[in-house]
Amino acid sequence: MPRHWLASMALLAAILVGVEVAARVVLAPVGDHLWAYRPAASSRVFEWYRHLATSRRVPNVVAIGDSIGARNFDPEAFKEASGLGSVYSLTQAGNFPLALRSNTLPLLETGDSPEIVILLQWAGSFRDDPRVRQIESGALSPILEARRQGRRLVTDYLYMTRLFPARTLLLNYWIKGKQL
């Protein structure tokens, strides 16, 4: 094999290692889970709950479900009316049973468990219907679903493959200076 081929392969390997190291440094503030949620706006709610559960500050009551809860459940009003202590809402539009199973239920198994879990779910979301699947696909994260099933993905090993899905979070943190 010619020397310039070996030099090219060595240079390519060095560039790939450099990009991987840079990706790990740039993605450090994002963490292992934040970038995997869809839509990105919901990631903060889910990851804040993960932080609460792992730091032993889990709320007494947690509401889970879809837009029924996201639009109609007020944690502060529920807290005042019930007197049950701290209340947190993990509800999200389109968080039907399959999406709930991949992005919400694993969180409830993380760290300490809440005393009460309230499910606020549209009854029609349990039907096998193309419209339901279409709505649910907006909240379903293929990455979180694969993790739930125990499958390993390329993104678990190569952080450079996380750069594109995390682009909005990275822009907000590194360019605009917003906290994640």
C-alpha cells in the first residue's frame, strides 16, 4: 500500500477522533437524554423531573398523559385544592399510550417514586387508528423507545451523531447563552 494512502487513513482517523472529542465537549451541557425528546420543548419538562427524582426531591403527585392534562390540568390549583403537597405535570400533547410508555414511564422508574400518579388521557388514544398514530408520532421518540426496549444505538457510542438532533439546544446554549 502506498505511503500516501496510509497517511490519508491516519489523517482521517485523527480527524474523526478530534470531531468525536469536540462533540463530547460541546454536548456536555446537554446531557445524555435532553437531546432525544421530540419535540425539543418537552425535553425540559421531562429532564427537570429526572433531576428532581434523582436528587430525592420528587413531587408528591405527578400528572401524566396527553393534551387533556396539558391543557386542562393546573398543578398549582390542584395543589391548593387537594392539599397533597407538591404537584408536577408530565403531560404533553400527543403523549398517547406508546409515547407515554417510552418517554414518561421510564422517568417514573428513575430515582424516587411519587406517592400519587394521575393519568389524564383521551379515551380515543387507546384505539388502533391511523389518526391516533399520526398524532402520537409527534411525541414518540424513536431513540427513547429503542432505549426502553434495551437496544443500543449508534448515538450511544458516537456523540457526533447527536449533534444534528441537539442542534437547537446547542444553539440556544452556546450562541444565545440560554440555560438548558
